[in-house]
Amino acid sequence: MGRFDGKTAIITGGARGQGRSHALRLAGEGANIAILDIADQVESVAYPMATPEDLAATERDLKDLGADVLAIQCDVRDQAAVEAAVAATEERFGAIDIVLANAGIMASYGEKSQEMAAWHDSVDTMLNGVYFLMRAVTPGLIERGRGGAICITGSTSSFRGVAYKPEMLNPGQMGYGAAKHGVLALMKNFAMVLGKHGVRVNTVIPAGVSTTMIDNDFFSRDLAGDAPGGWMANVMERGPVEPEEITHAVAWLCSDEARFVTGQALAVDMGTLLI
């Protein structure tokens, strides 16, 4: 018996990175999976984003695990598209039990980071998109009366500023920080309302995770290249972790083992926020 047998998870940003890792874990433990991903390039983002081929590859890998899978190319900045994806998931599987609002971008570097479009893309993806998803799944979670779990991907930037030079006060970086701060308010408010319906709402707070978002030449050149000592320091003195390390926490938060955990921001940050 898997921890998530008979349950359905909907995961944004599911084609690669943390979203893919979360999907594989939940599928391996018995869940049906709906993965949503833009699978396209956002103009303000300098590094290469996921492609339709990435989405298809993750879909195949999930099916190889025996999961029933629905893969949808969906831009979470588009409210109607998110609502349609939720409706398609509910129609396909009959219910949604686990919601991972994970889609994210980093428009903090490269020439486009200085344009206001980078602010809008960041906030639209990581704040508006999270709200669109949570708003769309809430009626079904309440009406079905079988509880559920929502987990939002935050960041250590949900709690602290990271800018150390004027260039980092750019629209992309400020939009990233504003969105990651904002999802804490969404988490707390939804947790307050949905608790009596057995739906738990939490946020996972990763530090640096080894994905294309930070593993690229733009990040190294524009942000990390001249950073002051200890800029990404943590008390465990470790470098970026693999996505699977965040998945461990997400899987626990979504499981019955955490059935009385709600309204929490769980930091998986190697002690970054202690410094």
C-alpha cells in the first residue's frame, strides 16, 4: 500500500525540476497525477525553460511507474487556463486531493530583468498563478468533504531580502521576492478557512536547489559572481541540494503523517534563515 493510493495530485511546473521530482514521488506512492507546465519560454527569463518534450518525458516516466497521468500544457498566468486544467483533472479522476502550487521562474538576471515585464511575469507566475490554482480547487475540496492537502513552493526569499547591489533592485528580482512573500499570506488565509473542511495548507521553503533556475551562466555572472562572502551561506555549510531533498518534505506535508500540520512554512534550507 502506498501513502497516496487512490488520491489525485495536481502539480504546476511539473515538467522538470522540483515539480517533476514531486510528481515522481507521489506517483511512486500510488497517486494519480495531473502535471501542468507552460512548456514554453517566458521572454523575461534568460535561462532555457521547460519544453513540450520535457513535459512528454515526465508524462512517460510517470506512466512507467504505473500512474494514471494527465499532462496539460498550461500557463498559470492565465486564469481561464488554470480553471480549465482543474476542471479537466476533476473530470478525469473524479477528485483532487493534493495540490502543489509549484510553478516558478527567476527573471532576476539577464538584460530583460531590468524591464517591467519581468516584474509582471514573476508576480503573475508565482503569486497570481498560485491564487488562480487555489481558488479553482477550493470549491471541489469543500464539496467533496474528503479533506486534502495544499502545498505552495515558497523560498527563503519569502522571509528575507537578498539584494546586495543596486542592479538587483530590478523588476525581475523584486517581483520574485514580492511573489514569494505574498504566497505566505495566501497560505495563511486559505489554511484559516479550509481547516474545518479537513484541508491543510502549508508552504515549503527551499534554499538553493540544483535546477536550471540557478544552475546557469546568467545566475553565476549577474548574481553570484560578485556576491559578498556568505551571501548564500547556511549553518550546515552545504551547497545547493537536489530537488528530491525538497520532495521529502512535500511528500510528508501531503501525507496523513502530517494530518494536523497546517498554516506552516516548513524551511528546508540547511539553516539559511538562521544567519
